[in-house]
Amino acid sequence: MSYPIRQVTMKRHKSNEGLGFSIRGGSEHGVGIYVSLVEPGSLAEKQGLRIGDQIMKVNDKVFDKVTHAEAVKVRDLVRSLVLSAL
Amino acid sequence: MDTESTYSGYSYYSGRSRGSHRHGERSRDRHKTRNKDSRSEKSVTINTPPAEPLLGDSAVRGEQVQDDNWGETTTAVTGTSEHSLSQEDIVRITKDLEDSVGLDCRRYFTLALAVILGLLVFLTPLAFLVLPHLLWPEKLQSCGTACEGLFISVAFKLLILLLAVWALFFRPPRAGLPRVFVFRALLAVLVLLFVVSYWLFYGVRILDSQDENYQGIVQYAVSLVDALLFIHYLAIVLLELRQLQPCFSVCVTRSTDGEIRHYNLGQLSIQRAALAILEHYYCDFPVNNPALLSASKSRAAKHLAGLKVYNVDGEFPAAPAEGPGNNAAAAGLVHSQSRAMIAAAARRRDTSHNELYYEEAEHERRVRKRKARLVVAVEEAFTHIKRMQEEEQKKAPGDVMDPREAAQAIFPSMARALQKYLRTTKQQHCHSMESIQQHLAFCITNNMTPKAFLESYLTPGPTLQYSRDHWRARQWTLISEASVTSGLKDGSIFLLKCVDFSLVVTTKKIPYIQMSEEYIDPKSHKFVLRLQSETSV
């Protein structure tokens, strides 16, 4: 059963501000990148990101077979993220 | 109680240093005595063949002696006749006698002082107890039970004090130090003052007034003995215990070849620290072998000899020049000359370091080859000897040899290889043929393998291992900027000089260690498997 893909836009006001969620997974474990924790009152929660969402694409970069470390690195490079989340 | 002065019985060596304040004479003496030590045996033993320092090659020995002294003698050491050597010997011996009389005086003086003090200390309580009976026996109260019990206590305490003093103070002197041992002197003065004050009190209050209370007198004597025991406790703490806790780390460097050792010492005065270091030196440092330094000396000589400065342009500006211009020119000339010398020297060094490299590689190869030959020869020699069992001894008494004869029998087969090896490693003057044979007999007696026999020749051992000739430097001079009775401090430096080399000693304080504790509950060691990492974004 495939779930609908949502688009979530998050804009950071400061470059060292966190987005407010934690990710798990990675291609080294054989799975995609999943949201494991959403901090209450954070940007992610306001945009409707929830635990269990899988990150499909960030800013036109497909998160199909990325390793955990690469996924984390992407976060550092961008100021505004567009996530597609399931 | 203290015998801190000189060594007994070695006046032959002690005389050499007495002339320490006469420096010029001393350096001359030094060179002469070097020659004498190798040739004085020749001049003294007329009938028997002299103990050869080398393995039977006296021509080489003569040349070695010349080599060693080549760079150092200021006076020309020609082939002097036996007569002149023996005259020098006589002069030296008479000087030794004069000096040793001086030493003995000092030693006997301190010994006499110690004996007098000891007798005073031991006889005082007994005198306190006996004098009333002698002087006023009729007035004296009789001694009751308690009083007689105190007699026993005095007797045993005196016995304990006697044993303790014997254990602490009556030990053979290890060395003669340049200055008085401060703590011992202080203790002696303390004991003397103490005993004198007790006598004063006794004389005034008891003898003069002829006190009848004998028990009080006995208790007074007991208190004296108790106090003496406490002073002995103080002596133990000051003399023995205080320096046990390590406080300083000293670094000892030998000036000739740079051997370094580190030791931990407690709080000692500089002279006692020097004594402790010297005792370690004889056990730890490999023997000083001047022959190993001849290569570097010859290189240094080549460096100096190769360069000469010629002034082509004119005479040197010897007189002070007028005006700044001339001064600058003169200074510039001197600078340029020295610069030219340094540049030329730098260029020269390039070739000599190549030579050194190849020479060392060649030497290494030669040593290894000789060592291989030596090991094979010794192993083969050892196979010729077999230990006889008890039963066999009775059966065949014909060819039976004792260890010394056995050593003499197998020695010739390995002598040549051993001699060549020792020559290559420049150790031939450390081992005489006699000592090698003795060592071989010793190894045979104790069932040692050929490798065990060879070890003492393959690596240079500590100085004490060699024969007495190499203990030449038992006379040391302590050179220090601070007073030698002052304590060791962080950063104190002093020198211990002997005839051939000196030991440079630097001190560093062991740092104060601040340790704190951290408690770990043994149940707190818990682990999880890390399947996936979680990163917050």
C-alpha cells in the first residue's frame, strides 16, 4: 500500500537553528531515512512532520539510497528545505 | 659515634687526590700515574713475568699506551729507564705517607671523639646509681621493691640502647666525605648538651645536698635512659628515614661518552647525594672505555688542523685605528675571515660525514664476523670438557683435572678468536689473560654454557665487574657552586670529577601529585547494541 507523498517546506531563520526532528536509517542499514523524533514546539512539528515519516526528497535530492551521514550533511548545506514526506 | 672520614687500607689510591688544591701538579700526576699503572707493575715485579694487560702481545700494548696518552700528555713521555720510574715511585710513596698520616689523624680524632661520647653516655646512668652508695651509704634509704624493679628496667633499657647504637653507628665507613656530616654533628652536640645538663642537675641537687631518697635518684637515672632512647629515635629519623621518600629525580651524565642514568633520591645534602650516585654509578654504568673515543678525537683533530687563514692583502690591523671608518674596516676584515673559515669548514664536513658512515658500516661488519668466529670457537672448546661423575672419578684417576687446569687446557683453542674480537671492539685492555682464564674456570665449575661464558665479553659490564685496575677512579672530587652540606634543590647542578672523566648531575624536583577519586558503580556498566544511529536535524 503506498502512502500519499506530502510536501513540507521549512525555512530556517538562522543557519544554526535546528529543524527540530531526528532521523534514523540509511542505506548502510538497508532502509530509507525516517523521522524518529519530532521535538515539540519546533518548526517540524508546526509543519506537520510526524514520527514514522519517510523522507523521500530534499530540495530535489532524492533520498533513495543515501547513507545516514550523507543525509545529515544535506541538512547543513541548505537554509530552506523542501521535504517530501510520506 | 661517627666515622665519616676516609677509607681504611687504600692509602695507595687516597694519596692521589690529596693534592687537589695543587692543580698543576695534579694534572701532571695524572698523566704520570697513567703510565705508571701500566708500567709500575713491570718495575716492581722483577722476578716473575708481569701480568700482561693484553693477551700476550706486549708490543701492541706499548703502542696502545702511547695511543691513549698521545693527545693528552704535555710532557714528552720518552722510553724512560727503570731507574727514573722507580724514583718517581718513591717520591709518590713518600707523598702518600705524609698525606695518609693527615687522613688517619682526622679519622682517629673523630673515632676517639665518638668513643668518648659513647662511654660518657653509657656510664652516666650507672654513675648516677652507684655514686650515692659510695659517697653517703649510711644516710641512704634502702631500696624497696619498686626501686629494685627500676634497676631491671634501667638494665634492659641500657642493653637496648647499646644494641641500637651498635646497629646504627658502628658500621664500617662507606666513604670519606669532604665536609662534616651535619646531622651527625648536631646529634652529637645534642647528646653532649643533654648529658652535661643532667650531670649539672645531679651534681648540684643530689651530690651537694646528699639526697637520701634513693628511689628518686633511681627514677632520675631511668628518665635519663628514656631520654637517650628518644634521642636515638630522633637519630634514626634524621639519619635514615628522612631520605627514604623520593623527592628528586637526578640525571647523571658521563662526560666522555654521554651515558645517562636517572635515579630517585630523597632529601639529602649534596655530598650525601653524590655518595649515593657514586654507589649507583659503580653498579649501573658500563665501564668507561677511552679507546672507544679515539675515532671522534681524530675527527676533531682533522677539523681543526685542516684550515688556515692567509691574509693576502696586507698586515693585520693590530693597532687601534683612528676614526670610525678604520674601525669598521678592521672589524669587517676580521668578520670576513671568520666567515670564510666557517664556510670552508662547513663544506669540509660534507665529506667527513660520508667517511664516518662507511667506516661505521665496515666496523659493524667486522665485529659481527669476528663475533661469529668467536662463538664457534668457544662452543667447540667447551665440547672438549666433560664433567666427571663421582663413580668415574674412582675408576680413572689418570686424566682428572681440577677446573683451573681444565680451563688452561681448553683456553688456547679459543684464545686467538677471543683476542681478535676484543681488539676489534677495543676492549683488550679491560681483560687480562689471567682474568679470562679465571672466568673460564669459574664457568666450567658452575656448569655454564659457552654463551654464558661469552656474555661478559660481548657487552661491557659495570665498572665493578672488572679487575681492580679499573677501579682507579675511587678518588672523586665534588665540584659544586652551592655548599656541599646544603640540601638538594630543584635545578641544582654539580660535578663529580675523577681522573679520566666527570659525571654531570642535574636535579629536578618530583612534582606534587594531586589525585582525586571517581567512583564507578559496578552495576553502571550497561551496553546496548547500536543498530542505527539517530541524528537530530
